[in-house]
Amino acid sequence: MTTATTSTKTATFVRPSFLRRLLDANGLWRVTINFGILLAFISLGILAPVLPLQNPVKPNPMNTLQPPSAEHWFGTDRDGMDIFSRTIHAIRTDFTLALSSVLIGIALGVPLGAISGYYGGLLDNVITRITEVFQGFPQILFGMAFIAAAGNTLTNVVLIVAFYNIPVYSKMVRSVVVPLRDVEFVQAARVAGNPSLIIVFRHIIPNALVPVFAQLPLSCAYAVQMIAGLSFIGLGVEIPKPEWGSMIQVGANYMVFGKWWLSVFPGLALFYSVWVLNNISDILKSLWSKRV
């Protein structure tokens, strides 16, 4: 009598890597193109001081309003400064200010939203109403009033933009935290005697950060637009420091005379930076929503 021996193999589920899930949710070309453009912007901004570019803030009165040429790829502005060099250096200015303001908004908005959602009650109502008032205040009007009172500095520009990011992240995190209050790991931490703030910062906030990371590129895109808008009306980055909004404003006065290059090239840089940041935000949001 023979005994048949059967061997069984246990199937093990291996969670795909983040990159694999990103590609499955959005496609290779969409991810490659958008992240590639963003990487190019960031690399140019970081390397701008060491690249063989002309001085972005050195005027040349003998070479003003020159059209694009082999010597000046994007032409020169009213002061004779090289527009190509200024456009590249402006990446450092706009991206640094935008990212700084968004990170401040996250640092303040995330804890507020987590505390509001976890405690609920009167505290939740107070924080929610205050953030709604902040969001309802006209942005440019607030920026004008703040700069008029505090002065036109880069720090104040960052604070103005951060002011409008705080409510965004507070309300976002609150919506994620409210369902987390009664999940098992939070109840276990509560039964173990952990203080409420420890539960909020150690157990709840780390589990509410996924939508925050998906929102970050979109917030940066909005921040870049707002910084450029403030600079365009003379309330942001001051000339001669290279910044897209102020460059567009200077060039706008010469458009009627056919000097199109002064505004077009920094305008295209602003457009493509905002476009790619919006696309990356959509990519990350689709990944989170599909939970692949």
C-alpha cells in the first residue's frame, strides 16, 4: 500500500512597492514626464549659482531690451539684465518661498486639525469657525494690509501665503481624524493610559498624513501663483531679485511696443511649474484614493 504525499504551498501576498503602485495607478509616461519636469526645475534651481549663467542682477545699460539671440537666449530686460539667467534663478526664489510657506501651513494646520477632530465638541467648533473665517478673507486684500503694516520682506511674503495654507490642512486632517477616534489602535492606546495629546501626536497624526502629502504639490502650485501675484502688484519680491511675477510685471509695460520676450519667458516658466505641480498632486491623489 502506497501513501500519496501531497505538498501544499502557502501563497504569500507581497505588497507592491510604492513606485510599482504609482505606475499602475497612473501609467509610466504620465509619471515619468511630470516627475521629470519637476526634477528638472528643482535641479536648475539648486544648481543655478554654479551654472555658467550671466549675473542675474547685474544691469547693463548698453544692452537693454535686446531680443533673444545666441548671447542672450531669452533676450534682455529694460535694465540690460539677462532674462534667461533671471528666469532660472527665479526658480530658487519662487520654489523656496512657496515650499517654506506650505511647510509652515502644514506644521500649524495638521496639529490643529488633529486636535479639533479628536476632541470634538466646543473646541472643534471654535477651531472650525476660525479656519472658515480665515478662508473667507480676501487673499490679496489681506496681503496688501499685512505688507502695509509689517513691511515688504520675504519673511512677510512667506507668512501671508502660510496663513492661507493653515485652514486647508486643518480641515483636511480633521476629516481624516474624526473616523480614527474609535478605531482599535486608538482605543488600545487610550486604555493603556496614554494622555490625549500623546495619542494625537503619536498614533493619530502619522495615520492622517497620506492626504497631506498628496495635497502638498497642489499647495505649492497655489503658493507659487500667489507669490507671483503679490510680486506682480509690487507687494512681493522686489526688483532686482529674480522672481517670475515681478519679471512679468516689468515686461507687461513693453508688450505694446513688441517687446514680448520680457514677459513671455518668465510667464511660461510660471505656467509650466504650476501645471506640473498640479499634475503631480493629481497623481498622488489617485494613488491614495484607489488604495492600490
